[in-house]
Amino acid sequence: MRSDGILGARGGGGGSDQNRATASVAVESRRRWLKRRETWLVLLGVALHAVYMLSIFDIYFKTPIVHGMDPVPPRFSQPPAKRLILLISDGLRADKFYEPDVDGNYRAPFLRNIIKNQGRWGVSHARPPTESRPGHVAIIAGFYEDPSAVTKGWKANPVEFDSVFNQSRHTFAYGSPDIIPIFCSALPHSTWNSYPHEYEDFATDASFLDEWSFDQFESLLNRSHHDPKLKELLHQDKLVFFLHLLGCDSNGHAHRPFSSIYLNNVKVVDKIAERVYHLLEDYYRDNRTSYIFTADHGMSDKGSHGDGHPTNTDTPLVAWGAGIKYPRPATGHSHSDSVTSFVDKHAHDMPTPYDWGLNRVERVDVNQADIAPLMSTLLGLPGPVNSVGNLPLGYMKLNEAEEVEAVLANTKQILNQLLRKSHIKMSNSLFFKPFKPLVDHSSSLSQIDELISAKRYEAAMKLAVDLRNLSLEGVHYFQTYDWLMLMTVITLGYTGWMIVLALHVLQCYSSLSGDLSRKGHLSVQKRHSTKVYLSGCLLMAILTVLNLMEHSPPLYHAYIGMTVFLWTQIFSEYRLIRGLWIYLRERKAGYFIKLLFAAAVSIVIVELLVHSFTERKLYTWFFLIAGFVSSVLLHISIPWRSGIPVFVCISCWFLSVFTLMPAEIPDNNNLVVMSGAIIIVISLAAKWLDTHAEGNKFWQSITFHESRKPMWSKLYFIQIVLVGVSSVMVSLSTKHRTQNQELHSSHQFINWLVAGSSMVLPLFSGNGILSRLSSIFLGFAPPFLLLSIGYEAVFYSALAVVLMAWILFENASHHSSKAKDSSLSEENREEHVTIGSEERYLQLSDVRIPLIFMVLFNVAFFGTGNFASIASFEISSVYRFITIFSPFLMAALLIFKLFIPFMLVICAFSAITKLVRVPRLGCYFLVILFSDIMTIHFFFLVKNTGSWMEIGNSISHFGIVSAQVVFVLLLFALTNLYTRTIRVKPLSTSPSLKTL
């Protein structure tokens, strides 16, 4: 017997009336059982994806901060400085700071003079995300932004952390309201002030904000002359003065970093640094003040920041004053004495640009977090307890003994983090695995102390640096301690879920179960299932107890419990799996070639979809190839001369153009109006075909009507008129709003009326496939046109034409299948028996339907940009319905616009399942199965480093694919209003068998 089912065939035959009645009862009972099982499966899928979606926050976004470590001050007889001034110029690029202007004059003459005669300089390398908060946290607290902050916003403090300010005796801070309160609002020993948010006006030159910060600082010193308590405080040691200078950032955003305003702001910052220096030197006159000048991040040429481009990560660093070395001539190519690799992943020893004019002055580059231990050491303070910065000795003027003591204190501070993380994990772990290289860390510390006592400073330094590097590795080891376990559990969970889905489809929607029963492959006793469930419960209980003993978070229980439950379900289907294995062993080589080919094609398409999330142009290649291949297949399968292969090829090639277009949709009102005409032409062609092709055997499946009502033609005419009206209103509304700066109330009323009424009309259209889908296409066209601003209006027609091409392809396949089946014997047609009166069993070749659906569904995401792109949320899209700011209504309209292409795809998918008589829920489960292959892929692609956009996109990609189990089902339910009454030509029946 020939078989091309997913796995096997199932026979059928005649019988007495009593047998038929019994069979009818059995079918009804099976239908109820299947409904209960699938309801349970859907609920399980929703719960599983909701729980597993949270796992990325336990794996990738767990705070690196721990508490309970003792501070470690350097063992100095006297700190190099009594006070430190920190100047941070927000958004200042290194190249714009160091390079000359067009006249050959340098923009920062004072700081340049410091570099050449009085201090040290270099490039501070920031780690993405290059934003203000993470940059300041790295400089002042010494660690890179807490990844969990991605879920809480960059301005909020997810957890309390230590900083140089915390360790100081007193901190004075002035600057932006977005930065200063982060570090000082909860700090009792601080004096701070920030300007109102209203001052941050992008329409003005923001350099006055820098002047405001300086004025506050100058006022502080002036007040001390009349305030004895303030003067006494200002003469204490361990003081920090922090001036946050926002001007460059605001001017860079508003005017770009090449603008005269931004470049002039560099001069303003340099002048402020000079005035601060002279003010403090005149005030104290003791040469005990250290100065640090740097930036939190740079600025891209487009006036933005956040990613890892050198224009964003390379910032200037200038240090001078007490405890800072004087300049030295440049030797060799190395720019760092303490960093083996930079956190921005850029080349370590990039040559100093010639136009900076600093090639002869030694340059010392640092990672941004290295500035925190530098400031702490200068003041003789303990480093921030969560700092991961390496002390840059190239900046510090210390003797050999003090250098070793400073590095040892830096090492102990990082080692303490490792020991604390190790202690926390060990106290909660039954099977603790220590960080082996530092199991004997105490002996290393003792050895360093002995070498210091023996004044063997070079050897002590080497051991201290090695211990520090190992400590940093150990901190990372414990930060990712649970990764392997959690990733294994989650991966096993997704894999188990996909196997459960596959077994369900094989058991309920293929002829496998009946075929195995007839051959006696399901004869294993059912009590095996009871043993499996008992074993699963026992394993669950053991793992729960172990998790409780380890004080694991509640979600750990959920991850493990879900995974154990799924694999228990799989092993409970032992009879089916065993029968499947026996069944496969009986297959011939040709069957395995088909199976492997289908698997290979499926994997290629799924991987294409994964990569399309970051590279839209892949869809262009896909549709170019799909157009050619499908037209060739149609040419072979259609026995007469037909224009269908050409139509399918051209439609695919036309759609391929859209993923080459920019995601930022340019306004083009005329294109939107022209799209209305295109929609009318397409619908008239479909109407003509529906009317004139019904007698043709090839077309009868999609043009079939149980009856034709005169009102359908009138309804069609009304829909075309509404599309025409919407096209006219696009032009009128936009023109009036542009001229009068408002939306005319009559235009607004007509737009709402046309958009709302047009979507109701398809419910009353003809119930043939072509008739109903054409009506749905016309019904959603007016709201989509009214919400369009450019080429996306043409995309609507292009997508609809490709959906029509898909229907024609499936109809041709269906027609050729019927012709082939009619030549088969009764026995050889057994594989095509139906599940019920309307559906047949799935075959291996039917896998193409969910795969094509997934491609088209994702094209609806990316055809005109991206579900989360700027293009998709262009606010001007809603101006023909509302112009007064109403965030919820505007958001609802924008989301509705995005949903319209999805509605078309799912309506076409539902119609195709009726056309080829395959179970829609069976295809839905295959869609979810393939989607979860993508989900696993995106699970491993989640990022916790990089720009906010890169981190956010990696999370949204994982979330979007995970949510498809619910998203697609909800859209199925919604579109069912339009597609449930679609009818196809009834199957011809025989006394014993229903055939395709």
C-alpha cells in the first residue's frame, strides 16, 4: 500500500446500519475527547510560554550587586589628596575634544596645556549601553550597569549600590536632575542641587546648563567665607566635588556633534575646567586637590548614543593635581598598563590620530569603571564594594611600596565580592562547585604580604595583579553559576513541549494511530502509563525538596516542574512512541528521503525566519526564489496552458520589493491615493473571475456558492465605493489639516464612518472562498488606507495578491491531487480518508501550509518595517482620525493598523485549510511547533550587554515568538467571524469511502 501521510494511512469500509450507528457514536465521543484535550493543550501552552518567558530575567538579567562585604582602604600613611573634583561632560566625544577646529586651533586649550605640562591623559572606554546612567554608574560606582535595570528604566535605582560618594566624608554635587539624585538623594553626607527639567530645552544652546553648575559651585565657595561651619567642612579631607555638565549632550542631540553649537560647547567646558581649577587653587593653596575630567559617553554623527560605535564609547580622560603623575614622552605602542582588553571590544592599541597633536605625549587608556578605584585611591578611600575596575597605575604618582598597597587593596575589594558570592551560593547549595583557581586564595594573600615585608615589590605586584584577574573571573563564574542548569531545564522544557505537540498531531490528525492499532503495535498494557505518572510525581517531589533545601526562587520550581510534567506526558505515550519506532523501521528508503527532505526544508525556512528579525532583506531573496519555484511547479502540475504560473511568479516578485525599502516610511499622499485605485482594480478582477469561472472544474473549488443572492453584487459595489471614498478622504483630510493645522470635524466623522462600516460588510458577502476573501480584502482596505502615510498602502495590495497566489497554488495542488486519486484503486486511496465529513488526515506534504503561513505572517511584521520599529508607530498615521493628543486611542489605532495584514494572512490560511480539507487546529499546532524552534533559538540570542536597543530587541524577539501561541490563537478566533461560513464544493461520496 502506498503511503505519503505524515505517518501511515487508515482504511475505511462499509458495514451494516448498526455498525454505522456505533461508528457515529464513537466519532462523536472522539470529537468531545479531542476538544477537551486540545483545550488542555492550549492552556498548557499558554502557561508554559508565560513561565518560560520569565526565565530570561533569572538567567540574563540578574543583578551583579551583593551586599555584606567589608570595605578595604589602601594602607597609606597619608593619602595623595585631601579632595577631588570630578568634572563629567555628558556626551563629549573624544575626537571632538582632542582634535583641532577648521582653523587649526584646539577647542580645549587649558586642558591641552594640562596634558602637555601637568597631568596625564587617555581615552576612557565605555561599555554599551552608552547612556547617561550606566556611564555615571561605571565612573562613580565602578561597575557596569546592573542588567536588571533594563526592566525598570535607566533613571530608577533597581538596587542600592555603593559608590565613591558613599565612601567620602562629604560630597558636593551640581547638575542635571536626571543624574545628581541617583547618587545623592539618599546620601546623608551630601550637598547637592539640580536645575528644573524645564531648563533642558533642545531649542536653545544648552551650554548655559554647564554655566549653571559652575555658578552653584562658585556660590558654595563664596558662602563659606560667611559660614564658619561650611568653611570647616570644606577644609576636611576625603571630600568630593562633582560637576555634571550636560551641555554637550543636549546640544549633540539637538544640533549634532558637527554643529558649531556643540563644538563651541567643548570650549565652554574647557573654560569651566580652567575656572574651577583656579578657583580651588586660590581657595586652598595647599596643592592637595586632584582633578578628573571625563565624559560618560560620546555622541554619534546622527546625534544619538547607546550602541558600541567608537564615537559613543571613546571619551576623553584628563587627570592632574595631587597624586597624579606628570606627562612623559610616548614610548612603544601600548596605551594601557592595567587593562588587557577594553570593555567596548575595540582594538587595544589603536594609534593616536595625528591631528590630535599628542603623539609625543604618553597616553594611558582605561576602562570606564577603572576611574572609580582611581578616585578612591587618590583620596585614600575604600573602593566601592561592587566595583570591578582595575586601578590604573599609569595615572598615579606613588612610590613602589604604595603602588603595591594600592593594587592589593583593589584586589582584596574584588576578591571580597567573589568570596561573598561564593558564600551565598555555598550556603544554599547541596552540590556546591567552588571556583577552583581561588580555593586557596588565603595563601596567595599571605604570600603577597610576605613579599611586601621583604620589599620584593615587583613580585608582590605580579601576584596581586594575577589574583585580581582571577577574582574578576570568579565574580563572573558565580554571576553565571545557575546558567547551565537553567538553560538545560528551559531547553528540555521547550523540546518536551514540541514533542508533545508532535505526538498529538500524529495521534489525532494523521492516520498513524489507526494503522498502528490494526498492526498490533499498540498492544502494550495501559497500566504502563500509571507507572510513568507515579515516577513523574516522585521525581517532581524529589526535585521540589532539593529546591526548597537550596532556597531556590519560586520560579525555579515552576521551570523544573513544567519540564518534568512535559516529559512525564511524553513517556506516558510509550505505546505510541514504540509503535512509531516499529512503523519507521518498516518503511522503505524512499520514505526516509522524503522525510529528511521535508525536515531540511522546514529547518531552512525556520532559520530564515530567525535571521529575518535582524535582516529584512532575506524576505526579498525568499520571494524571488519562491516565485520562480512555485511557477515551475504550477507549470508542471497544470496540464493546460495557463497564466497562473506567471501570475504567481510576478506577485511574489512584486512583494519582494518591500523588504528592500526603508523602515522609516516617507510621507507620500499620492501613493496612498493611488493604492486605493490598485485595490479597486484587484477586487474587480477577483469579482470577474468569481462570476465567470464557476463552471470551470479547476476554479470550482474557490468559486463555489451554495446559492447566489442579488444583494451580494450590491454589497460588492458599496465596498468599492467605500474604498474610493476613503482614497478621496486621504487627500482631502491631509490637505485641510496641512493648510489649517487642524482636522475638519466633517472629515473626521466621514473617516470614522467609512472605516467602521466597511469592516462589517464582509460578514454579509458570498460564502465562496474567492468571494468572501475579496470582500474581506475590500472591507479592511478603507481603514488601512486612512491609517497609511506612504508605501505601506501599496504593500497591503501586494500582500493580498500573494495570498491569492498562495490560494491558486494550493488549488492547483488540490486539483492535480484529485485527478491523480481518481486513477488510483480503492485500496490505494485509503490514505486520503477523511477525519470527519469536512476534513482529511494530514500528510507529509501538508507541512508546507504552516510553513508558508509562518513566512507570510512574519512578512506582515516586517514588510513595512517591524512590529517594534519607528515606521510601525509613525504617529502621523492617526491624524486622519484624531489630532488631539490621546495616547490610548492613538496607540489603539496604530496597533489596529498593524493587525490588518495579520488578519488577511489568517483569513487566507483558514480558507486554504477548508479548500484542501486539512484540520485547521492541526495546522495551528504545527505552526506553534515551528515557532518554538525559533523560540529556542532566540532564547540563546538574548543579550544583556550592548545598547538599550540591542538588549530590548533581543528580549522583544524572544517575547514575540513566545507569545505566538496566544497571539495566533486570538487572531484565529477573531478572523473566524469572517471565515466560519466559507463553503467549498462538497466531497463526492461513495458507499464505503469519502475521497478527496
